[in-house]
Amino acid sequence: MLVREATLNDLDALVDFGERIVQEAPNFNQFNSTSTRSFLAELIISNKSVFIATDESQKAIGTMVSTTGVEWFSGKTIAYELCLYVLPEHRKSTIGIELIRHFINWALAKGVDAIHAGTTTGISSTEVSKLYKSQGFTQTGFCFAMEF
């Protein structure tokens, strides 16, 4: 298994992951492949951070999508996790841990002051929370949504 920064050549696999997330997630109900492709391409081109995990045959089996920004009230630079996704058949492996560790190392190399991560999809939320806690994250709050 290999975790690396995604390239534009990975866009088809990443867009597929986005569609799978929406199909699997009880909290999401709409997918737009054009918007997803454009958003991910911009992150890749601007080196904001999209990571992809591949198996021994170089097949994409997981991803972590994130970005950086300035916290409005403190001025701190924050790395924000936007998505952690591993194909269901690989969730009992260490791929999620490896993606998180790669993200942490990337964030440290970028000189961020903190990382914010969470789970909003409703896919294995308890397990994902335990996964983040096992990597040194602490729970800091809750997320709420209102759709129109």
C-alpha cells in the first residue's frame, strides 16, 4: 500500500470516490461530478493536499482531501480535513491510519498551527472518531447541518 499526493491523472478515481461517498452516506444526497472534478483539480493544482492510497497493483483504494486556511479569529494557519474515504473492503486495514499520518506529516511540513478533522457523512462515524482519537486528535465539538 502506498499513500501519495494525488495528481490530475487520479481525478477519475477521486470523482468515483466522491460518488461512492454520496451513495453510501446517510447524510449526503446530491452528487455533481463536474463540480467535484473542478474542486479537486483546483486543490491538486494549488498543492492544497489531496492524498490517494493505492494497493500493490496501483489501484486507488482510499483518499484524504484537505486544504489550509487562516482561522478568522486567531490568525492561525489551520489544515482542514474535508474528506477521508476508504473503500469498504479495505476499512479493516491500516489505510485510514496511513492517510491520516500522511496528512499530519504534510500539515507539519506546511507549518500549520493546528489540524481540524471530523466526520459528517454518517459513514461509520463512531469508528472514524475512534480512528482520529487513536492518532492523537481530541474531540472539540459537534457539527450541525441544515439543507435547503
